[in-house]
Amino acid sequence: MPQPSTARWAIPARMASLLILPLLSVHASVEDPKLLPTPPMGFNNWARFECDLNETLFTDTAQSMLSRGLLAAGYNRLNLDDCWMTHERGADGALQWNSTLFPHGIPWLADYAHKHGFHLGIYEDSGNATCGGYPGSYGYEQKDAETFASWGIDYLKLDGCNVYPEGGRSMAEEYKLRYGQWHDILSAMAEPLIFSESAPAYFSENKTEWANVMDWIPFYGELARHSDDVLVYVGEGSAWDSIMVNYHFQTLLVRYQKPGYYNDPDFLITDHPGLTDAEKRSHFALWASFGAPLIISAYIPDLSDEEVRFLSNKELIAVDQDPLAQQAALVSRDGTFDVLTRSLANGDRLLTVLNTGSSSAKTSISVARLGLKGQCQYKARDLWTGKTSSIRDAIGINLDSHATAVYRITPGRGCTSVTPTGMILNTVSGNCLTASSSGATFKTCNAADTQVWSVSGSGTKVSISPLSNPAKCLAAKGSIIALVDCKGGAGTIWSHAITGHLQNANGDCLTESGGQGTLAGCELLQGGQILGLPSGVHVVDGSA
Ligand SMILES: *[C@@H]1O[C@H](CO)[C@@H](O)[C@H](O)[C@H]1NC(C)=O
Ligand SMILES: *[C@@H]1O[C@H](CO)[C@@H](O)[C@H](O)[C@H]1NC(C)=O
Ligand SMILES: *[C@@H]1O[C@H](CO)[C@@H](O)[C@H](O)[C@H]1NC(C)=O
Ligand SMILES: *[C@@H]1O[C@H](CO)[C@@H](O)[C@H](O)[C@H]1NC(C)=O
């Protein structure tokens, strides 16, 4: 069992690393968003080829990315996954590449990548062995970091297989210690490697523990694999379902993402034989809407021209790479449509709609649901077709099964104010906060106006109103949750923390308990209190 974890927050991660390395400048992660100001884009062999990687695959892929315009579109990383090494370390303790697979060596490949305008990334594991059974980094962290840097590598995906807790630590504590150690090593390098952390994926079965692990992840690295691997090329089962699993996990992590740190819902599997064309396009459009890493795991020389064309869609890539780095969050969800929104750096609002159902369907989405004022002029640009239309109060959407629409909504003059708006989701139970006559309950998400909340106010102090009753504010009234007139009393003031807590100015947390919205003392690892809010709500991150 994990130890009570309050003490973890006594020393925020940033300070902790300063205490350990007082004389070294600290470069990595949110401490310096410049290390990775927008999400990475590129290629990784894993989902397509698993352990069947080699030099030729990488050079052929690079040539194809160059000639087919993918490098120019922004896909500038070539990342090796597991199985690139030999089963034994060298006499000096250093990892060695398999010279049958990489006859010219990894430094040669890095040089080749750089000459053609790419970066080279690599894979290791924080445990005793990699998932494929090759030497893990445990006990060799400093050595391996130096080795990778000396080879010309600037990106490390660190997996979490074969980690065994020591010293009486819980599993979660062991991962935190190891990834923290890597963070310190990488941060102290003159040119820190980008750090992709797989730790959360090892905790996703228990969403309470998972959230607790996520709480430190953004302080240690630039991106994190957070849940199950996407289905590999030869895998059994539904590729679309595996994409949806990662998609759903991703929707629970909105509050963590910011410039310099990205939630990673895994590779784009664009040539997977189990996907329809609509599903391949949706996969890309949803990942771009999230501002997620766009790492293609496909045989790029054999992608169709149409696949290369949509993967190179400039306007969707611009959304992915938007400097605000907001992650689109759910506005509403019912059995058919997921509606998501976020802001873009130029003041536009993004609207993304996925038809999760099995047949085509129509819907209409009000601008109020996107946090915009009604009775205003907006231009809505369809990022698939490039067609622009004028809208005032709502936009009509007609979508095939598993298709995704993405619009960039540009406000007209006098209409530019945006209020973060959308679902308030218990990320453990999956239930939606729902306005009721007496206050608020938690229910299955149904896309009603009672489940769409406007979160207004500047900085860390916000007030929260349901779209069904905008004059009323969510309030702590004694020990119960009520909806009261929005007059700005302390009971109506809330702040949202990276832990998921939605804390009232009186100090208590909004809690799902027996289906009711209640107030209770704020506790870590309390599944009823780990809430997801709309994108753009200020998050108290514990290091402030
Ligand atoms: C390199 O890997 C690819 C993909 O697995 C394979 O098709 C090819 O035969 C391999 N080439 C060599 C030289 O091993
Ligand atoms: C290198 O990879 C090849 C092909 O997978 C394998 O047969 C060989 O045993 C590996 N060599 C070493 C030294 O691990
Ligand atoms: C993992 O590696 C450590 C350090 O080499 C060793 O002490 C430990 O016994 C190993 N654990 C297992 C389960 O192999
Ligand atoms: C999930 O983890 C939390 C915290 O460790 C624990 O209290 C809870 O019982 C676990 N839930 C399940 C279903 O195992």
C-alpha cells in the first residue's frame, strides 16, 4: 500500500531538485518550457514493427519523410524503440547497439538524421530490464544518459517494465524516485535530453493511484505515456477501440498540460489494416486537437498519398503546435457525440466533434457551449475542407460514424471574450457534475445543459455556473453544495489544483459521494475529489 502522500507536496518538485543540485542550472521540463515548447512530431518503429527495427528502416523512413513532405510539415524526429541493443553491457558498463541491426552504429545514424534535418531519439527502461528483456538502466542512469548524449541523441523514452520496489517503498514511490533521479541527471546536462516518461502507464488500472502519479509527472519531463499501448500492427482486437482507450484516458488529463509538458496518447497508427479511412483521419484530428505528440508508427514509404496529405494538413498541425498548448477538453458527452473545445493563441476557439456512434448523425452546438457570447458574429473554418461559414448562435454538424470535425472559430468584433466552459468530470468514476434543483449531483454524462459549466474569474479564484441556469453559482453552503445567486460571496469562490481538487474558499473540496455533490475535507488519493475541469482554467500546481 502507498504511504500517506501529503508529505510529497511539502517540498515541491522544483525545489527538491534545486536542493539536490544547488550549483547546477536546472533546464528540463516545466522549469524551462523552451526545451520543448510544442509537442514532438516524428516517427517511432514500435507499433508498426515492434522489435524488427534496423538501420535501413530508419534511413528509408527518413528519405521518405523528406521526399513526401512530412519533414517539411514538422515531423522531424526519428525515435528508436525497444530492442536496439545487445543483451549485455560492454566491459565499461555502457549499453551497446546490435551491430547486425545497426552496422554503421547509432552515432552514425544520429549523424545521418542530423544531416537530413531530423533529431534522433532512443528508448530505455527505468527497471532491471526493458520490456523486451534487454538491459535496463537501473543502477546505470548517469552512464546511460552520458552514453546517449555522446551518440548525438536528444530524446529519451524511458519505459517502466521490471521495476521492483526497494527500501520498503510502494510501487508508486519507487517510480517517483527513479523518474526523479533521471530528471535530476537530465536537468544537469549542458543540453538536456527531452524526457518522455512511461511511468503513468503502469498505474492506469487504478485511476486514483494514476492521478497521484500524474501529479509529479509534469515536473520531471516533457511528455508522458499515460495508459495502455495502442494496438500494434499485428495485434489482435480492434485498433479503433485501442485508440479510443487512449483517447478516453487523455480526456482525463487536461489540467496537466501546458507549454513544455504534453500528455501522450501514443502513436498514430495510420497504416493499421484494422482502421477505416474515417478512423485514421479522426485519430490524427483528435490528437492534433489535444496538442498531443504526433509520432507516426507506420511504414511511411508505403503510406498512401491521401494518408500523407491528411497527416500534413497545415491547419491541423498548427492547432497541434499552437503555443498556448492547451489540451481540448470535453464540453459534453452522450452516447453519440463527444464535443471538445480549447483556446488558440490568436484568440480563436477550437471546436472538435467526434461521432463515437456506429452510424452517421447530426447535431447542433451552441456557441455558449464553447464559452462564447451568443448574438455575435463568428467565422467557423472547417479545418478538413478549408471552407469558412458565418455563424451566430450555433453550428450544425453532420458526421459519419467515427468521423471527427474540427473548426477554428474566429470571433467578430466585440465578441472576443471567452469563458472556460464544459464538463466537470469525476475522472475516477467518469460521472458528470450535474446541476439539480437543490444543488448538484454526479450522473452519467448526457450532454444536457445541466452538465455544462462556465468557469469564470481571473487567476486561481473562479466561480462556476451551469449553462442551464447561468445566474446561479455553485456554492458551499454550510456543509452542503447549493446553487445560489452569483453575488461573489466566499461560498461561491473555488480554485482548481493539479491534484484534481476543486477547493472552496472555505477550505473544503467538492466531492462525489453516493452520487451526490457534497463537501468534504480535501485529501489526496480520495477518488471522489479528482475532478477534471474545462480547458483554460488556472491550475494551482503545487510548486507556486
Ligand atoms: C529492416 O527492417 C525492416 C522492417 O522490419 C525489414 O523489412 C527489412 O528486411 C530489414 N532490413 C534488414 C537489412 O535487415
Ligand atoms: C542482433 O539482432 C539479430 C536480429 O534480431 C539477432 O539475431 C542477434 O542475436 C542480435 N545480436 C546480438 C549481439 O544481440
Ligand atoms: C534488480 O537489480 C538490482 C540491482 O542490480 C538487484 O539488486 C535486484 O536483485 C534485481 N531484482 C530482480 C527482481 O531481478
Ligand atoms: C486504488 O488505489 C487507492 C489508493 O491506493 C486505494 O485506496 C483503492 O482501494 C484502489 N482501488 C481499487 C479499486 O483497487
